[in-house]
Amino acid sequence: MRQTSKAVPALPWRRNTFSLWNEIFAAMLKALQPSFAGGEIAPDLLARVDTAKWQVGVAQARNVFVRPYGGLSTRPGLRFVAEVKDSAATTRLIPFQFNTEQTYALEFGGGYIRFHRDTGQIVEGNQAIGGATQANPVVISANGHGYINDDEIFISGVLGMTELNGRNFRVANATANSFSLRSIGGATIDGTGYGAYGSGGSTARVYQIATPYSDVFDIGYVQSNDVMYLCHPSHAPRKLSRTGDTAWTLETIDFLPTIAAPTGVTTQRINGSTGSDGVRDHTYVVSAVNGDTGEESLPSASATTANDLSLANSRNRIDWSAVPGADRYIVYKDENGVFGYIGEAIGLRFDDDNIDPDTSDTPQRARNPFDAAGKYPSITMIHQERLGFGQSNDRPQTVWFSSSANFENFNVSEPTKDDDAIEITLAARQVNEIRAMVSLEDLIIFTSGAEWRLNAPNDGVLTPSNRAARAQTYHGASKVPPVVIGNTVLFVQDKGSVVRDLAYSFESDGYRGNDLTIFAPHLFRNRMIVDWCYAQAPYKLVQAVRDDGALLTLAYLLEHQVWGWSRYETAGRFKSVCSISEGNADAVYCIVEREVEGRTVQYVERFDDRSFETVEEAFCVDAGLTYRGPATARLGNLWHLEGETVTVLADGNVVKALTVRNGEIVLPNPANLVHVGLAYSCDIQTLPLDLGNLGETGTVMGRQKRIGALTLRVQEARGIFAGPSFARLDEWKQRSTEAYGEAIRLFTGDVSMDIPPEWNDQGIVCIRQADPLPLTLLSLAPEVDIGA
């Protein structure tokens, strides 16, 4: 913390007549910390008071994040979406974004993909329910439902037996017109204590498609419009295509031109001769050109005719059948075993009147570099209108690019053309497998030992003959895909415990970067980052999943040299994370592993947007749900938290320690707007007090300090506890003009409060938000007594 006023002259205490005391000086001053943009600082740096980062850092930032403007805000809560299909298996989230309206968080598990958006699952079809039994198991009547055993369904709208509503079940004992219910964990659903079925209700099957993938964290992906290209070292590359919410297909890529080759090619002599000395065989092939993309097909089967084309008016006529989508055709003629270009035709006929073939322009040769095990690539990207793959088991340092503007065409010609497919093997000092590729102005290739720059030196367009690969730095990258922020790439260093950025430097005409973990190594020591994402709006945060289940959060604004870490914790373990655009914000979806009623579950949950105008709207619980409607004290649909102790914000009032029984809780008072979920605490602890040199009294390091009062500048805050340690906290008494029973409003401004005084040599302040309420801390000014 920086000094904002000079210390008053120190006054000596009286000397004790029975023992010799060192002279102790006492002074009162007020310090100020105007920003927390440095985030959490490691204990390793407690002596580095000379650094700018230390002056704006904190010793602990738990369940808070650094705002772009320098303040610290408590993190938003997590809204429950659904349990994953198989909580015992490894599951991963991958983002799919066509535009701001068509975005999905894809749940990849063993052999399947499920789809989430707008804090819900994608389901297909509605089947009307005709009845439900109060039995064990519950049996549902639904004529012609079409379900099979183990299908997962969602039930809603049932009257009477409302215990079924808003829940997912598995189908069991399916017949043509009925089926029984099991839980997602496999237990039968006992309905003997449920209300009697009245009427109505419907079921909808959770939509999913099959995949060949089991090791889901080995999947590489890149998206182009409504198609996502997927690769995996154990499987041939595939493409995932979307035409609607419940219309997805996954198919193996053929790696052929999208336009077919011409068929029915024939050739005949016109005014020619077979009796002269110049007679020889002339062989032709024809290719078609796509009218929309300009892509050329593979050549047709050949056709041959004998003729002496040196004679006057002698020519060969080549005919072929029309190809759908073609707007022109290219004709090639054999010359000593090489087919060369002789001309083009708009129609379906071409006459050769002894044209010399141009053997520098030849037809494509069919080529699939990924046609067998060992050749399957592990990573993919799109760069300069080419689809690229990299790193197969057989060729770990090789990158393959498609032909220009034709992503599924890896064909080549002989000699090569500028738009042919490209293959590059990095000429490194040792074999370092390629881990990732990122398209900026240049292509940045990350290997296990170095970072490479691939560009086109002459005109900037990558071609088979115009490319250059040069190593930039030698740090090495892990297999976690990098994230791009503006024109900067963030990547996890090999071994997974260091995060670096990489950006172009005009001074060096190359790419350089910084270690972003240098001030917070304690958050990464003996740990690894296993997944992460970047959410630009509204707070510009990187969310990184650590291998022990913590979620590390990095606020990153390179243009303002702002980067600070904090950590998120929950009653469970974060496993995977992704970010997609939803509304006016980037929504962060997580897979969280929790223990619920003795069972390990994995839930898909979504961070709330943290956008609210009143305290009633604040959502600050995990695995939570919101009720909005007529005032009620009985809240159901909480089966995913069965047996758990939950915290509630009911019309802006905090209710703690309620236990979920039979999927519901009972509030002490009816409420219209209720948020229910697992509690979490948000903690901020300042660094040891440093006031620089105090003149005659010197530094305060090692001297006793006491903080008895604080001034906090806060924004939209309520429920503030502060003290010299987390064991000794006092609450700021906030209620002022609100009537009895009315929710206390959020406060913005300066808060002055006394805290329990305690002499120590640190002079730290601890602030906690333990209620489901928001807090943003903008600055902090403690009143400090300085002693010996």
C-alpha cells in the first residue's frame, strides 16, 4: 500500500524502570491502496515492494476477479444446466459459434456429443403423457413414444404428480406405449410418495449424436461457418455439420474435390487420317470447374484416338457429359506420359487442332495424407483460406494445408501450382511434436520445444514455393489449445505450469512474450493447466482449469499492462470450461464434479452474467436455480441437490442452512424471486503493509502495526465483513432507511468501519463476503498505528 500522508513525529514511550526497553515509536497515519489490478501475489515476492505489481496486488483473491478498471469483484454464481450423460467418464466442453445467435456448448463424452445453449439442454420432440403411476418404479403412459431403453428424457408440465417436472430420467422397460423411469445414476424412481397424476405433461428426448471418440481431451478442432473440423490421433479426420438445433451430422472427410470429375469422355477424328506417317495416339482427360468456388475436379478417365494432327484441317474432337455445378471444363493432353493443359470449354465439346500441351499446368493428383492409422493428425486450424492439419504419430513435425479455398482438397499437381495443397516439415534441431497452430498475420506453430513463425516472405500469400518457417522462442507448449486475445496469443508452457503470452514485436521483427505467472507462481507450483477459455465481454477474463479442480482467473489487458490472477473454488472440482456468445456477454460454461447424496456427479453449469440492477436479481450461489413467480414458500425441482445444505436469496433476503428433501426446500416466508444453490465465500487479503521510507523512523518492516479502522470504496455492495484476520471479522452495519423486513439495498460509495484492533508485524486487512450477495472493492484505506 502506498503512503498518502506524512507520518507525524514519533513520540517515545516512557522507559520501564525494571527492564531495559528499546525505544518504541508510535504514529498514526492513513494508507491507501487505489487498485488491485496486480491480482494475487505469491509469498515468494513479499519482499518485492519495489515492483509496481506489488503495489496493486493482494495476498489472497479467492472467488473474486480483477476488473479491467482495477477493482476486485466477487465472482458470479453457477447456474445448473444438466448432469452429463455419464458422470463416471471423462467429459469435455467445446464451443461452437456460427454467429451471435447460433452458439452452443458441445458436451463431448465417451462416444457422444450433447448440445447446450441459453442455460439449457437441446431436446427433440414432445411426446404427450397420458398417465403416471404412484408405484416403484413410476410407469409413464405415452402412446407411440418411440423411446428405447436408456434414452434420456426431460419431463415437464405434469399436473398432480409435480415431482416429475423439470427433471431428466432414463427410460427403462420400454414398450410401444409405456416405459418406466430410472434416475440418471441408474436407480429406479419410486413414486409411491408422489402426488397422484392429474393430467397433461410431456416428455422430450435429450438430443445427442454418436462419435468414435473416448479420449475427448485429445480432440483438435476448428470451425468454419456451420462446419467444425475435428481431428484425433486415433481416428480419421471428421467434420461436424449443423443445419438446425436438432440437425447435426458427423462424417468422415473424403478429402476429394467437392465437384465430380466428368464422365462419358470420348474422342474422334475430324478430317484426319490414319494412313500418313504422322499418325500417333492422342490421349485426353477432362476436369470440371465449380462455378461457385472455382475448385477443379480430379481428371476424368482418359480417352484416346489415333490421328495425324499435322494435316490441314485435321483435329480431334473431345466430348463429355455435363457435371452438376460446373461452369467450365479444362482439357489436358498427354505428352510423353505427362498430361498438359491445352484449353478450356464452356460447353461439352473441345476440338484439338494440334495444340501443344503446357506440361507446366497439369491436372490434380488424388491425395489423402490421412488415410491410415499413424497418419491421423492431432491438431487443425484455418489460415489464409486453407484448412491445415498437423502432428500425426508418424510425422510429429509436419503440417499439411489444403488447396486454396478448398478445405477438403489436399491434391497436388506436378509441377506444383500456387493453389495446390502444401506440406511442410519443420527443420528443428530435435524432434518436437507440434502441439498447436494459431492463425494471426502469420501462422504461429507451437511445438513441445519451441514457437515457430510460418509466413510467406515475398507477397504474403502462402504457396508451395513461397513459405518460410523460423523459430521465434524456445519455451515449448503443452497440448492445451492456446487462446487468442486481440493480436496476442496466450499459451500454456510445456509441463503445464507456466502461462506465457506471445505477440509480434516491431523492434525485433519477430514474436516475443512474457511469463504471466511470474508474480503468482504459488498458483501453479506442482500443478498443471488442463483446459481454459477466454471470455471477452464484459470483463476480459481467461478461465483456466487446474488439474486439482481449481479455476484460475486471469484479467488480461495487454494495452494497459494489466494482468492479475485470482482463484475460483466451489464445493467440487472444475473439470472443463468453454466460452460462447450469448446475448450481450460471453457465457462461460463449466463441467463441475460434485458429491451429491453419496454419488459423484458431473454437472454442466453456467456462470451467471453478473448483470443486475437490484439486490433481488443478484445470483451468487453454485449449482443454482432461480424461481420467479407468485409468492411461495415451497420450492421444488432441486433434485440435483438432494440431501445438500443450500443457501437462498429470497426477495433480496439471505436464508441459510436449508436442506433439500424430496427435491424441495421450505422457506420461512413466501417469496417471488428466489435463488437457491450451494454457498461459497469470497475472500480478499491485503499484502503486508509497506509505507516506504518514513524518514527518521525508517521502514515499517518488522515494526508492530495496528489497524483499527478502514475506509472502503465499494460499488454495488452488501454484506461486508472485515478484520485483521479471517478469524476476527466485524460486519459493516448497513441497514439505514429500509423498512423492517425489506431487503437492504446495494451500496455504492465510501464505507467507514471500525475493525477489531490487533497488534502484529504485518498490518494486513481481511475482507470476506460469505453471503449470496455481491461486492466490488475499488480501493482501501486503513488507519494504521505504527509501533516498534
